[in-house]
Amino acid sequence: MMRFFMTAAAIAMAVATAPRAGAAPGPKPVAPQRVLFVGNGFTSTNNLPSMVTLMVASRKQTLQTEMLAVPAATLGVHAANPAVAKNITSASVHWDHVVLQDRSDIPVQTPTVTLVEGNKLCDIVKKVGAKPVFFLTWAYRGKGDGKGAGVPAGMDEEMQNKLNLAYCAVAKANDARLAPVGPAWQAVLAKDPKAPLYAADGQQPSQDGSYLAACVFYALFTGQSPVGLPAKIAEQKGAKRRVLADVTSTRAKLYQQTAWDTVQNVTLETLLAEDAKKDAASPTVEEAKARLKKGMTINDAAKALDAQPVQRNDADGVYAFRLRNHTRLWLNCGKGGVITSYSAGPENGLRGIEVGLK
């Protein structure tokens, strides 16, 4: 264990219409805080906690951070590790906040596991009077241009939707705060699809990505706008100086403003309300079946369902549409994009039996 001291259209619209701060406010007195980050590579890459500390220090304020990070670790791994509980409950330090981050795929594939393991950690955090904060992470980079070719662009927005719901559920169950980092990434990419937030693997954060995440945490913990913070963040340890982030001034302003707008406007309540709105507008399974006809192409189906696929695999001819009550409709297409069969099933469950079109 390493220890270091120191929605797309809706979300973009909410962020874009937020009151804009033309310049950073004068530093307000902020009581010194101690924050423990518990996570994995999304937290430790570029030393995110230290970056937050240095941002706060740049305004002559104090926020102390410590990090417990294990590559690819889940909340379950941390909940089962006695060293994590010992650190949280240590008598030598009182944590004001404990930030909890699950492995990126767990909330998407098994959200109930995130809920169960998050509950366990929150029980420990609350016993010492600290406030749990869930690090709502970002989805992976998009698969391409939607036509089965082209360079990766943007983000997998369907994955982000699932991350939003899973983290909202565990935060709501534990009266925890939510750090909307993923929605901030989503809003930035909606404005600037070429923003270099991802590392080469399309999952881990680049320096820009960690910088944006740090701006979100800065806004969350200080209640102040990050607009005007330094674009270059470096830590000094003895004679060694390490640059954690060095972003362009133009993108720094974009990240700072978007982080501030997101923290003010994207909350647990707004995310759940937006999802409920989407769900109510989606067809039921029976409505979808009634609209599908023999000989339809995938484009015909999209028109009939009045929606675009939330997942698509052009190479294999497999597409998924969102239906009511978080159900998925899977369409299998053959030559010329003509639908050959369909199936429906729970969003995070197994697909149903495939049925041919009549």
C-alpha cells in the first residue's frame, strides 16, 4: 500500500448556464482541514491529493492530505484491509473528510458491490466523526466516431451514466458528499473534445485530467472558485522538485471554471433527477417490440425508437438502446444492417433470449 503525504448534454447545459465567476474571489479564511484519500491509480496518478494541497497552499491556506492507494484496488479490497481501518481511526490524527474511490469498472458492472463495500467503509469513517466523500470518477475514452472507425474521441457517456447512478446510490445511502469529477470531465469534453484528459490507455488520467479533478476537489473542500489558480503545480521534497501538472493557460481556465460550475450545479439530486427524466422518456419493452418490424435496418430502428444506440459495435452488428426502468434492448444486425433478432434485459444483468423479428 502506497502512502503519500502532503451528463453529457444535460450536464454540459447545467454547467454552461451556471453563474460565471470572471475572476477568483479574494481568499476567504478556510479552517485547516485534513483529508484522507482512499483509492487506486485514478487517485495516485500525478499525486492528485498533493495537487489539491498545493492548490490550496497557493492561496496561503491549509489543507493536509494523505493517500492510501493500491493499483486497481476496489472499495472491497480497502474495506477488507485492517491497515485502512487503522489509518482512518488513528488516534494521532482526526480526518475531516475521507475520500473513497472504487475501481472504475465495479460501479458499472456490479453497482450493488460498490454500495455494500462503500457502506462498510462509511461505517468506519463515521465512527470517528469524519465526513465520507465519494470520488465520482470518469468514464473511459469513447470507442471512436460512432462509425466503427476513426481515432478515439470524447468519453463513453453511457458508462458515465452508470457511474453517476452507482455513486449517487452509495452517497445517498450514507449521507455522504459527492465529488463530481466525472461530470466535470464530461462537461469539458463537450466543450473541447480534444482536451487531453486521458493518458494513452484511454482510462488513466493525464496531467490535465488530474488537474481538472484537483480543481473539483479544491472547489468542494474550500467552497471557493479555482479560477485563477496556477496552471503549473509542482511539489518540492528536499532538493527534488516534481512537476505534477503543467497545463496550458487556456485549458487551465477552462478546467477551473468548469470545475467550479460543476460543483455548484451537478449534485446527487440533479443527477438522479436527470436520470429519472431520461427513464420516463424511454419506451417500455412492449412499446419497443411493437415498433420493431421485419426488414428494418438499425437506422430504421433508431427512428422508430426515437433514440440513438447507447452502445454500438458496428463490426459485429450489435447495438443497445435504453428502455424504461433501466432495461436494455439489444439488436443484432446482419448484412446491410438489417435487424435479424433482438433481446431485452436488465441494464447490468444478462441479456434475455434472442427473438427473431416477425
